[in-house]
Amino acid sequence: QTVVTQEPSFSVSPGGTVTLTCGLTSGSVSTSHYPSWYQQTPGQAPRSLIYSTNTRSSGVPHRFSGSILGNKAALTITGAQAADESDYYCVLYMGYGIYVFGTGTKVTVL
Amino acid sequence: QVTLKESGPVLVKPTETLTLTCTVSGFSLSNARMGVSWIRQPPGKALEWLAHIFSTDEKSYSTSLKSRLTISRDTSKSQVLLTMTNMDPVDTATYYCARGILRREFDYWGLGTLVTVSS
């Protein structure tokens, strides 16, 4: 059973930078997993932020960026704003049409 | 304008079969590289990918739930259906459908529908 791990929570100051990661309990994350990232606020459907590791989705601010850091996918928020306080999920493509969501990270801006 | 809308029962009993419908507009279910996934989220918990149907009508399923899931489509009605058998209270969740572009992103989502499993 594939488990995709994320930090449970992060706190960042307004204007600060935070990097969230997305890893596998077994193996390394690579561009071949086409990592994507989603933002979800309470009571709302998720919103696509990043796809194919580092491509911003339509309308996403430049303060959101994606990358591979070591053996994990990463989402960096540079210059965090109060509006960025949300839950963030990564998704990995495991091949054969199968996707797995990460465990999610709750980001607090204060 | 791309939209997706989930519909189905709000309450099902344990052991019953759940059938959900996702009605899409603004794109064709036969568009190359596009498909529709079902994703769920139990209250206060993480998102979980369930199943995907491709433009070619190929299907894929979560390995842990594969035995209970069936995804299908009716292109004439622009609908994607999900059936889940043997429902249990732990299946209580908001169920979302989302448009998926192969190896890219889930770019459009429905608002979700809350399904409660209780006797």
C-alpha cells in the first residue's frame, strides 16, 4: 500500500517563506510521478496550484512554486499572505492511471 | 465554461450500494487526454483518490478499494457514474468529481456531495 507523506502542519509569518514536502514511505519522488499540488480552504473544493512538478496552474500567483528537493516533491510559498492559510495536498501519479493523494499539510499564517 | 456537478443520495444504509452521478459541461468526455476522477474526503480528514475514467473509456481504481468500485460513463448525457458496494459508516465523506488531464492535474472540481452512511 503506497503512502504519500506530508508534514501535518506548518506555521509561517506574513511575508515569510515556507516549503512543504511530499514523500513516499517507500522510494523517492521524481518528475515521473508528475507531482501536483492543491489548496483547500474549509468547506470548499480543492484548487489546483501546481502540476507536473513545477508548472503553475492558470491564475496561480507567482509566490507559489514547485520543485523536487532531494527525494521529495516540494511546494514553496514565498511571501506568504493571510489568504494562503489553507490545507495543501500533493498528488502523485503512480502509473497505470492510478493517483495517490498525500496526507495533507495545514498551513497557518500568523 | 467547464463545470462538474455531483448528485446522489445523501444517506445510505450500511451494506447498501451507493451510486453517484457527475454531470459535466463545457467539455466532452471523449476529449483526448481528458478524463474524470472521483475523489472523497471524510469529515476532517484527507482527500482520497478513488477512480478515473479516461477519454478512451479505460478505467483505473484505487488499489485498496478496487473490489468495491465501478466507474462508468454515458457520453450522450455527459455523465460519469461511480458505484461503491457494501457501504460502511467509514465511507461517510464528501464525494467530489474532478476533470483530470492525464499526467497533469485535476483542473476543475465539482462542489462535492456529502454522503452519510448510517442505519
